[in-house]
Amino acid sequence: MSRTPTPRFAGGPAAHPHPEAHSERRIRTFHPRRGRVTTGQAAALERHWAEWGVDIDGGALDLPALYQGAGLAPDVPVVLEIGFGMGDATARMAAADPETGILAADVHTPGQGNLIALAERDGLSNIRVANGDAIILLRDMLTPGSLAGLRVYFPDPWPKARHHKRRMIQPEFVALAVSRLRPGATVHCATDWEPYAEQMLEVLTADPDLTNAYATPSGYAEPRPAFRPMTKFEQQGLAKGHVVHDLVFTRNATRNAAGDARNANARTASAPTA
């Protein structure tokens, strides 16, 4: 029995925002997920995608222009969140920090629609939703030093050893992301998968342009940062006995010599492999 494809929405997110993305020979960190879109989510996408949505198509992105008309400062600080699920925590953090622009990237169509619906309901003019591969967004669309922060909460842990190469928090990805952060910007990651938390800590600690913001014996952010809302996913993990680890690092004000050389090659390092 054939599967009926999820319908696209008039003026909504593109099914394939970057036509050549699938031909790039590099390891994927995610599976595109369309899922079942509710009537309310579809209506939100149709009403607001043209204004609040961004298709990750590889074209240069002017972040201040993205928030023009939102009542924010011309040089609005922008935080990139990669993978936001249904957007509940994203909306709450945006409401708590209305002077910061939130650029939330995901490939989950129901989540995109839900976050836009939440932004509409709560009057959150500082949220923009990006559709597609965050690697392309960072590599091809954002300029060096343009971001005030990066958030990666509960990325896929890819628990099988043969799949560890698909984990997002790898040295090459961090090198690219850090090159797009301004001095003083914050990198905040969270996971409930202990081995992945250990890898995150190792990779972030090794980056010459980052400094751990928490001087704890473990290296993790303890106690849990109160500014990150607890998600339903997190609550489910805790109910199963999982331990959640937050990691918070700051982009150094001065560039390390090794970091300069590494960041100069960030685009090449994250480009498709041969």
C-alpha cells in the first residue's frame, strides 16, 4: 500500500529547501521528519510562514533584516537553536528574553507549525523558524561572528557505536558553529544520554575558542540552569531514571592562534566529503 505524502502548505516550508543538499556526500545527523500536521499547525504555517519562516536554501541570510518590523533593536542579538521538537521550551525562552531574536531550526513540520502557532498565541515577535539542514545554515548562510548564542537541546544520541559518527556535537561541527559566534556568545547543550554528555564535554573542552562557564568538578552545569525550561521529553527521560546534563561554554573574547587557523578552514572542514 502506497503512502500518501504529507501535503505542502500554500506559502509554507519547502519540502526540499536546498535542492542539492541530498547530493552532498557527508554524514547526516538527522532524519527528515514530516509527520502528521494538525489543522491548527497547518493554518499557522499558512498564515505566518512568509513572515516568520526561513527555508535553508543556501542563500546569504541577513539576520537584522530577518527581525525588521518586530520592534527589536537594529543590531538585535540572535541565538540559533538547532532541533526544537514541538517548540514549547523555545517559546518559553523567547518570552523570557524578548529583546533577543530566536532562530529555531528543525526539519519536523508539525513542530514548525506548533512553534509558529505558539508565537502567534503569545505575541512573540522575536521567533523565526528555519526549515532544513542546520549545517547548510551555518556554513553557507550565516557570516562569521553573527550569532549571540547556540542551543542544542537533546539531539539524537545515536546510541549504537556504529552510528556515533552521526552525532551532531563533533569537533568539525563545533569548529564551524564557533566561527559564527561573536565573542562572549554562549554555547548551551543538554542531553539525557550519559555517553553523549561525556563526548560533548570532551569536544567542547578541546575547542581552543571556548571556555567552560561552570567551574564544577564534573565540568557540567550544576545545578541545572533555571533559564532552560524542562521539556516533556526531559520529564520522560527523568521518569526512566536518565540523568540530564547541561553544558554551557562561552566564546572567548580573544582568538586563540589555533582557533584562528581552525576557523579559517571551518567552511572546508564541514563541506561535503569526496
